[in-house]
Amino acid sequence: MIQPPEFKNIYFAQAADVWLQEWAESQSFSQVFVLCDQHTYRHCFQAWRPNVPFLARAQVLLIPPGEASKSSHQLRLLWSALSQAGADRHSLLINVGGGVTTDLGGLVAATYMRGIPFVQVPTSLLAMADAAVGGKTGINHGEAKNRVGAFATPAAVLIRPSFLETLPPAEWYSGRAEMLKHGLMADAAHFHAVAAVDFEQRRMPLELLRHTLALKQAVVAQDPREQGPRKKLNLGHTLGHALESFYARTEQPLRHGHAVALGLQVALALSVTHLGLPPEEAQEALQRLRADYPWPALPAPWAALEPLLRGDKKNKGTEIRMVLLPHLGEAQPDISLPASALQTALEQVRAGHAL
């Protein structure tokens, strides 16, 4: 189990509002911009704005909701909007939204005038547990997830659990998948604790969310630019991103977390056959994942998935590289696998076979 460090630049609940107000008053920002999509503007930002007097001066930039906004087209529109508003290097950008908004907004801040200060305010469980934390920003390119991006550190990440009350159930399950991944990667007890939460109540104990963030922050602190240990955070994402990209073209799109959970199921099977993960450990985890993250009725053909897998940015040359588990709570990155092994494991898990 990874030992979590003290939180750095992550503020929770009321402390988040206090920090933003006090920090902003200590700075000399020429202008302040808030990036939201239409949903988070209506359900989150408008309710939050009165709590932080500093936000009264903010200019709002709106983007359409959904994954399509993680695009070069939207990036250019936001650059233009900042330019037309006279934004300079002393302007502040506050990103209020889910993973799409924090990924896109972070890249806007990282690139506009070679970098302006920004704050991440995640509004979904997925963004709170993973996307907004760690300094990764990015957009999609073609069918490739997060193909273009930059490492950029926000001034702070503000976690306001009250925003979670606005989420539909599917978004809770999507966010929980990343929390489960953190447990499988670094703390088996955390995996079981998160899996035991009754998500029909749409409540996440704050201590579990804090622990998830601590697990991720511990890994990021060791390897901020993903040259070594941080690669472990990609557990489940190689196949997960391929599935997400494939189903985005169909009438049954998958949320990111659901796709990652399917990737985790296949990673468990591969860990048994290629890294010696005890089958009984893998089977228990697989059953928990299957209960909440079923495979789509429309199967994704291997002929469509293989090129998406080979285009994954974590690969090297023609090798498909994955993160696997010698034990639950312990991850090993850069495991090279033949495509045939991945295809076999995918078919095994999708068919519902035991490990």
C-alpha cells in the first residue's frame, strides 16, 4: 500500500471557498474568467458564486457539454475569446466542471500566452477523484483520447462535495470506477471499501474521496511527468480508452468510467495469466466490477479495437503496453503483451467466464 502524503493545494468543502477568496485578494489579477459548460453553469456555478465575493468580477466562458468539446476547435474558440476580452498573463482562469472542462480548461491556461494561472473546481465525482488532480490537461484528436495536451499544475484544486448532489446516477458510477482503479492499483482495502458503498443513495463518504485523492497524489508526487511510477495510474485505461472511442461512434456511447471498469476486468484476467495474480483474488474483484459495469449488448469487434489499442500513447513502437497486477493493491506498468493475448482475455471476460 502506498503511504499517502499530506494534501498539497487541494482544499475541501468550506475551506475551498475560504482559500479562493483569501488567495484571490492577495493577488493582482487583471481579469478573471470562469469556464463552464451550460449544465455546470446552471446547476453549480450560479449557486456557488454568491459564496465567494471575488467571483462577482468573473467573466463566464461557456462551452457545450459533452466529450465533443475536448477538441482543437473548442480550444481555438477559447483562445479567441480570451484574446478578444483582452486577457493577459496576469489573468486567472477558473475551470468549473467535469473532466472535459478541467482537461480543456487546463490546456487553455497552459498554452494561452505560454501559461496563465488557473484553478480547477471539479463538479463530477470522476473529476474530483481523478481528472482534475495531477496536472494533466488535454484534448482528443481524431479517435484518440487525450492525444494532445500538456502537464500544467493548477494553483489549487477545490473539492466541493455539494456539487455531487446535482449528478445523475450514471455519473456516480463513472466516477466510482476511477476510485476502484486507485484501490486496485495501490490499496486493496480501499477497493473493497469503495465497492461496498451503496451508490443508489448517491453519496460518497468524504473520507473515501480524500483517500482516493491521497493515493493519486502520492503517485504523482513521485513522478509528475509520467516517466515511471505514474504510469500505474493508467490501469484499465489502455482497453478502456479503445472501448470509449469505439462506442462513441455508436448509439450506445460509454461514459469514461464505465469504459475504464471494463478495461479493469480484462486487466484482471491478463494479470492472472501473465503476472501471477492469484485467481481467487482476481475473481472476487471481477465479480464486484461485473455487478455494476456490464458489457454493452453491442459487441465491439476486435478488428475495430485493435487499431485503437495500437494507437494508445502509452505504447512503444509496435508493442502494446499495459498496467497489470501481481496482487490487488500493487500495480506494475509497461507490461508488453501480444495483441492475441489481449483479444483472448477480452473474449473470456466479455463471455462471463471465470478466471
